[in-house]
Amino acid sequence: MIKLRFVHSLLFFTAICFFLPKIAARGGHSDYIQPGDGNASFHGTARHLFAQEEKRPSVELTRGYMTNADLEKAMKDFTKRCSKISRLYKGFLERAFSIGKSVNGFALWVIEISDKPGEIEAEPAFKYIGNVHGDEPVGRELLLRLANWICDNYEKDPLAKLIVENVHLHILPSLNPDGFSVRRRNNANNVDLNRDFPDQFFPINEDLSLRQPETTAIMNWLREIRFTASATLHGGALVANFPWDGTEDKRKYYYGCPDDQTFRFLARLYSKSHRNMSFSIEFEDGITNGASWYPIYGGMQDWNYIHGGCFELTLEISDNKWPRASELPTIWEYNRKSMLNLVASLVKTGVHGRIFSLDQGKPLPGLVMVKGINYTVKAHQAYADYHRLLEPGKIYEVTASSPGYKPKTTCVWLGENAVTADFILIPEASYGGKLLRSSCDCSYGQPLLLTRFFTETNNGITFALVVVVAFLFFLLQRRVRSNLWKQRQSSRRSTTV
């Protein structure tokens, strides 16, 4: 009898567990793939997710949060108040007043913060995106607080000043205003925007007719602006997530991208700067590889790295997806230092520089590779500046190349601070038609200094300076010989006496 009751109880609890909804994290994964389910049908191929919907937050819980209209007004007010260091996007090539619109026509407004907003400079760009999932509104609130904090403090706080003067920071508070307005995860077409991007492992989301306007806006945005790094803000956990998000066989295990160590450094930078993220019991140091947490496909994070040349993190900044508005000041304070440090890392670490041609002395659009890392960073088309994020504390062999020119290599010791490494590339053929030998320069100090010296002057001035230095060297050598001759004559006289 006891055994029979035990069996009944076991069946009862098994049935309950079977019908319970899966835990929704990283913004809520309703298309979770069971570990070891490599032979099962692929759950992440459909844009429309038919998994059980989570219970919507109550209207009472939404009080204190900005509505879409409130958000738009707050962004316009901000750019008026802080017009010296910000602008509200006027769209690509002045075609529109935002980077795009949602399904229901809400404008996807973006704030740019810089000492020269709207201008193209040889500086790295960073983007923050919030509210990818409609029922995760903390990010949109924190991003407005971040913008206002920088505006209020950039003249007196060194970190805020560093960001304003050396980075172009772009802030998109809400990617999914339609989902937010009805307190649901997906957009107005019931599509999870973080499953709508082309995937590297599976041919999903390739049908352009089904691609969501919010997704298209992000993809076009990255074609217009070259971002060095970015982060999306989610809710439902407390962890910094990094690529890859999926695996080739759909199983759950650690699957790192070529820049795994750099991503771990960036994720740890955010986690360690956070009030309590790094103390996580579930995630060591408060960071996780996406595929080892649970694989997803069609995500924004991996697409950014592969197709946009952008190092993106997925930041889970609140255990509660939709906390009460009274908790927002505390959540902001817990994340403020992390958000600032992540942006500042673009100029405080890594290898940065420009590529020039020796024959014309002009910026040369090219590619930058690091030995041992299968990933290429493109220099800017106009200024030929590059910004290569790397884990500090190592020696890197960096190579710059461009079609028609001999590649140039230098070795860089990357300590706690950023390193500048400019390159001058020599044409494949000399003026006489003879091929020039490829050069590999792996010293640490002088070549970089000489490179910077020559790239900051034009050819005429450089030639004149070289002539002057040579002449001074000639005079010095002549004087040394004269002094030696006089000493010898004096010595002979002393011997004669």
C-alpha cells in the first residue's frame, strides 16, 4: 500500500513538472533546447514561438515606468538640455528621424553622446540597446539615467569626461516599444526579436519577407555606423553573457568564439564593477558563455560579432524582469559603474591606431589581424582607424594589410593601458617595378614611436626633418673627430717635453 502511494505521488509530481513552464532567462528563453537533445527536432527555427506565454505584469506594476510617449519626450528634452554633447538621431543620410520604426509605427529613437555628436572621427563607437523584450523594461529606464548622469557629470567626473571626449556612445532605450505597450515579450507580430537574426549554424531567418522591421533597423544601423562594441540590457537573471550563444549540434556546452578570452575579460569587467553580480552562486564570477547556459539561435549577440565586427555582450541586469519602479534607483546604482566602465574600456585597453600608405601618406582602409585569433577587424573607410579589443596582460602579434600593399607586422605588449600602433604600408611594387620584401617588425618601442612620428607629418616636412637630422649628425661627427685630433696632438707635445 505504501509503495502504491509512493508511485502515485511520484507520477503526480512528474506530471506537475512536465506542465510547468520552462525557466525564462536571458530575457526569457521560451525556445529552450534540452541538454543532449542533439537528435531532436530543432526548436529555434520558427520566428513565431508557440511556447506557453508568461503571465503578464499587472497594470499596477507598470506604474512609475515611462510610457512610450514619455520616453520619446524624455529623449527630446535630454538632447535640448545637453545639446553640446548629444543629438537625437535624424536617421541615415537625413532620410528619417530615427533608425527605423516598430511594427506599429513607433520610432526607434537613438541618442548619441560625444563632444562632436554627428561627426565622423577616428574614435571607437559603442551602443547600448534596451527593451529588446517588451516585458523587460529596466534597461530603457537605466539607459535614460545613464545619459543624464553623463550630461550632469562630464565636466567634473574623469570617467564621464573620458567617454564624452574619446567615444561616440549611442543609446537605443527601446527596441521593442510595441511589446512594452502591451507588457509582452515579443513584438506586435508575436516574434522574439532576439531569435530573428540570421544564424551561423542553421539556415534560419533568411526569408527577408518575414524579417521584422525592428531587426532590419538594427542590421541597417550596423551597416551605417561601425561599432567597436555594444551591449543589450535584459532582465530575468544577474549575469554577463558572451558568445557563442549556440552550438553546431544544438547541445548545451561551453562553445567559445575566436575572441573568447577578450569576451571573458569584458564580461568580467562588467561583473566585477557591479555591486553583487560577481558574487553569483550559479555563475562563476557572474559571467557565462551563452551556449553553456542554454543554446539559442538567431540571436543578436552572435550576429553582431560575425557580421557587424562588433563585440556584444548580453547583460542580465535584474533577477526580476519587471520590478517595482521604486527599485529602479537601487538597480541603477548597482549597474552605473559597470555601464560606464564597459564603455570606457574601448579607450582604456586594447590596441588602437591608423593605417597609412607610404606612397601617398594618406589613410588606407585595411584589415587588422592578430596571430592566433581567427577574426579580422576592418579599419574605417575614411580615417583608416582601427580599434582592436584584446585581453590585457599578453603579447600580441598584430598585422595590418590592404590590397596592393605589403602587410606590416608588429608585436605589442598589452598591459593595463591601451597601446597605439600605427602602420605605414608599402606598395607591392616599387617605382622601378621590383617587388619589395615583406617586413615583420616585432620590437616593442621604437618602431611604434617612429610610425606615429611619420604618420603625423606629411612627406615634405618629414624629408626636411630627415635632412636636418642628417646634417646635425654630420656636424657632430666632425666635431668628435676634431676633438680626438686635438687630444692626440696634446699627447704628443707632453711626450716631447
